[in-house]
Amino acid sequence: MKHRRAIYFSLASAVMVPVLCGCKPTEKNYRAAYDAALKKREMSVGDLRAEGHRVISIDGPRTVNVGDRSYALITDFLKSADGGKPLANPEARYRVAVGRYRMPTNARAQVDDLRSSGFKDAGLMLDGKDRYYVIAAGFDSLDEAAACVKKLKEKFPATTFVGLDGDPLIVERP
């Protein structure tokens, strides 16, 4: 009986001591991690800034200039999503994305809206992180993709899209 009590007491103390004492992060640790992340970001972004790109985040879109306007562009591998209508130009180098979703139902609804609004080539694509991209169209040149972005902004002026500043996003195939 005394052994059981000793075992219960040791188990309870083994569980409660870490819970009560806990490992609490300090401001110093947060600052060190933040500074390390900033240093890493600056090392990666230097080349893009040298080329004249305005970089918001190394994980997010960067801006490119076409004519007198700037457009949000990312480089990503996208594949056709199962069950979605294939794009008219599946091997296009540039695709214009208007939405990005985790839920395929939401993505398919936006594809249907685009098709009913005249974008017959709209389709659904999937990235490596299981995010669904709603693609309005695919193009072989950046100029054509930029013209599509302009057309989308004119047709849907009140809509907030997936790119920088609420514009559609151009996704470049690597």
C-alpha cells in the first residue's frame, strides 16, 4: 500500500513540476530569434532589391514592372487540381491567380463565378502546400498576364484579390 502511494506521488510530481515551473520564453530569447530571422531575410532579399523589386516578404509575392504598372508575382510549381476543369493553356509560363484557398469548395465556387463572368479558361490548380489557386487564365508572356490583371481589375473593381494590395497575382512556372 505504501509503495502505491509512493508511486502515485512520484508520478504526480513528475507531471506537475514541469507544468508549474514551465519553460517560459524571455524577451531576450524572442529578440534573438527575431534578429536571426531578419538577418536571414535580408540575406535572401538582397539580390531582388538590387534588381529593383520591392519585396514585402521572401515567402510572399514580389513586384515586377510591366510598362508603367507594378504587378505582384510569385514563382511556384502548380499542378492541375483533381476534379477541376483543366486550363486552356496548362503549360503556360504565367498564370493569373485571383484567389488562394485551403478548402476546395470555396475555390471551385470562385472558379464558377469567373466562368459565368466571361473567363471561360478559369480553372483550379494546387501548390505543394495543399492550397488551391483559382486561375483566371494562363499566358506565355508576362505582358499578356499583366493585361489580364488589368482586365480583371476593370471588370471587378470592388473585389479584393490574392496578390499585393488586393490585385490579382501572377504565378510564374519555374
